[in-house]
Amino acid sequence: MPGTRVRRRTAHRERRRAARRHALLAVASAVVAIGATAGLIDAGQDDGRTTARPEPAPPPVLQPLPAVPTPTAPAPSASSARPAPAPSPSRTTARPSAAPTRPPARPTAPAPAPRNRLFRHPHSQVLDWVRANPGDPRRPVIESRIAEQPAAVWFAAHNPGEIAGQVRAVTRGAAAAGRTPVLVPYAIPDRDCGGASQGGAPDLAAYDAWIREFAEGLGAGAAIVILEPDAIALSDCLTAPERAARFASLARAGHTLRTANPRARVYFDGGHSGWHTPAKQAAALRAAGAAANGDGIFTNVANFHRTTDETAYARRVLTALGGPAGLGAVVDTSRNGNGAPPAGQWCDPAGRALGQTPTTRTGEARIDAYLWVKLPGESDGCSGAAGSFTPEYAYALATG
């Protein structure tokens, strides 16, 4: 009967999609979302998804999200972390939103790379631990080598009506300090292909609106935006139409962010040197509008690959991508001091070490900055709960 055939075809398609998702998740997993916050003050916050709060509200409480490194090799050698998953959005077919009303378009040439100091958010899990443990013998090392370093601020909740104030709290704090914040919007629908860090907006129309609100908080000062870790490199789990819709939304996001603040540099997901080939990653970046709507790419977020490997890889991707000559790259060096662990050891692996401290003065052609996008000491889920700060792990990285 026709109805039976339709049901069989539908069930068959669902089984194929599920099998494809499981195969991909055996190879790759989403990055560690560093720490969500339930409320932050206007001075600008650190390592959490910030939430602007009224003055009478109590102090913020950091609420870590799952934290997972991306794959360490193109072969299925590094499996995904599986902490307790966050609520999953409904899986609906991605659809583009109506084009927003925009101010005059910003030139396609990238903004000048920021050359002032990077912002250290005054509230983070590591700083909370340092303040709460003055007598711990590990404290001086953890404080000087980790807590005192600037790190990215993640925004992982789809929270329309609040996100502009959250971003504004960080950018105002950074501007008051004369520093450059590193901001990570992390709310793309079908985030992490439904894996450990799943979540995000319910659909792309909602995401587009959320990004427009995010952009309202950018202000006018220099800023670095790490746009949706894994959204491009970990997109093969989507159908071709879903992938095309996601890439179109990322292109709109880049345009929206850069138009809102011409001094903000927006970097698109470049994966890392142990994942896709430069040609494949560049093709995906091109489809996502990275050359026309971004200022470059980011690599190695929450991973361990050596800086020399990442800079060489980033340059190859940029060359294959083409676009304006000013396109650059930023590299997450937070945990890559000893390079990648043996295959399959992805979860708080032993023997790792801190990498190059964050700086916008790399001395390397086309490498705009070394950043700590993932804060060292926040667990992948083995030394502690995923996303939580664990002093044992932090101390091992700081002395590795």
C-alpha cells in the first residue's frame, strides 16, 4: 500500500542518517564549551557564557558545559567524550531566515589584526579555585601559569533577549581595561551532531536572530570572535541541504558581526592539522563564506597539536581558500605544549603541557594570534566532570 511504502522509506532514511551520525561521532567530537554562567557583572567576564544581571542579583555561579577535544586524526583513532549530554534541540530541517536589515556593508578586506593586550576575564573557574584555596601548595603554580593568562569567553546558551547584554558586559569590561576580548558564540543548531556537547538554537532562523543580538553587544572596540567551533569541520553528519543551509547561516553570521563592529575580527572553523586535508577544509570554508565574510580561520580548539604543525596547516588552508590578502589565522595553544597524545587518548590525556601563552604578537606570517580558547584545567570528563576545573589536571598541565 502507498502508506506502507512511505513509512518504510521514511524509516530507511532515518536508519541511514543515524548510522552516518554514529560513524562520524566515532571520528570526531565537539569542542569543550568552557563554562556557562548564570549571571555576570558589567565589568566583563571570563570563561563562562556571561549573563548580564541586575545590581541586586547574587554573585554569578559558573555552570560548566561538556568539554571535549575535536578529533586528533583523520582516522577514527580519537573517540568522542560522552559526559552527561545537554538537552538536544529538535531536529528540524534547517531553513534560512529572512535577510535582516543591515547598516552599510563593511568592506570585504579584513580588519587590522588587534595589537593590544588580550582580555583576562575577572571571573572563571580557575580564579574561583585560586581565591578559595590560598593554602594549597599547587596554588602559586596554577595561579601564575594559568589563572593570570587571558582566555576566551564562551556563549553557549540560546537565550534571546539576554545575549546582547551578556556580550556587552564582556566587551565593556575589556574596553575599560584597554584589552581585546576573545568571544566564542556556540549555539549553532545540531551542535556537535547530537553528541556530548549537543544543543544550540532550535533552527537556523532562531540562530540568525540570536547572532544579530550577539552582534549588538560587540561595541566599537577591537575584538576577536571565534565563530562556532566545529560547525564547519564537523558538518559531514548533516545532509547536503542541511549543510548548505548551515554554511549560509554562518556566512550571514560573519557579515552581521563584522558589520556591527568593523574592528571585530571574525574567524571561521578551520579544524586542525590532524583532521581534514587543507584542500577539503578550504572548500568547506569557501562554501561557508569565510573569505568574503570573515577575517580568517581558527585551528586546534580544545586540542593538542603542536603550534608548528598548526601554523603550517593554517597557511595551507588559507592559500587554498584564497580571498583577501589580509586573511589570517589564530591557533589554540592552551594544551599543546607537548603535542598530541597517542591515538585514542583524548580525555585529559597524561603527559600534556601548556602551550604558548596567549598573544597577538606571534612573529609568524599570517598567524594573527595564539589564544587559549579552552581554559587549561577544565576537564574533558576523566579527571573530573566534563567542563569542571580540576586542580590535579591543571597542575599537571602547568608542570608538564
